[in-house]
Amino acid sequence: MPHTAESESHPQQAPHQVSDEQRAELRRLAALAAEHSYSPYSHFRVGSALLLEDGSIVTGCNVENCSYRLTSCAEQAAIARAVSEKGPGIRLRAVAVANLNDAASMPCGACRQTLTEFGDNSTLVLYPGENGALEETTLGELLPHAFRMSFLNP
């Protein structure tokens, strides 16, 4: 990676330490959350589970709306719930995404930016890949040039 001001202020880091057991539990809880999905239009049932730095886990599911633009993704629902329950200082160690449609499903662009607000480049992201493969990456790999709060006060 070339040496730039961006890489100095937000260096790529190793993924947060998340055990195999924690990974499995996050995936399980995300799938359980997907069972609560309100998706009468797309029928794409998505759940998310967030592992916070304090060790707690918060889940959310997608909530659709007949005015499609007002639909909330599972990751955004989980973030809203975590902030509501824990306060604005939450920090993410990991996020898992699952769906009940047996489809590849990583966070969309809007969710990547929302997760970046509370995570960093090393936040682990677990998601279903093609053909049911259990995939993982980091927020820094998903959104390498995220817009960050620090950019508001140069």
C-alpha cells in the first residue's frame, strides 16, 4: 500500500481478536435475528449480530417499508439498538451478517459506512459467500476510503 496521509491517519490493522467460538456464536445469532425480519416485499430475510468491545452482543434484522427507500438494513437496525441500549460510545469488534435465503450477503455500501462510524479498519466482518461459504474480511478491506468523523475537523 502506498504511503499517504490517509494511510498514516488510518493504517490497516490486524483483525480484532475474535475466537472461533465467538465467530460461530455471532453467525448463529445473526441467523436467529433474520427469523424476525420484516421483509414482505423482497422476502430477503437478513439478520446481523454485533460483538461490541465490552464483549456484549447486539442483534438486529432488516425492516422493509412499502416506500422502499425507508427500509432499514439489519446492520443499521443492530447499530441503532446497540446505541439505544449502550449509548453513543459503542465500539465494534466484529459484525456477522446472515440471511435465510441461502444467498451471498455482505454489508451494502450504506451499512459499510454506518459500521465504520463505530468500528475501525480491523473490525471483523463475517458473512455468507457464494454457495454457502463462510467468508470473513475487515471493514478496512470492505471500505478502504471510508468517510470518517475526523475528516469533519481537519
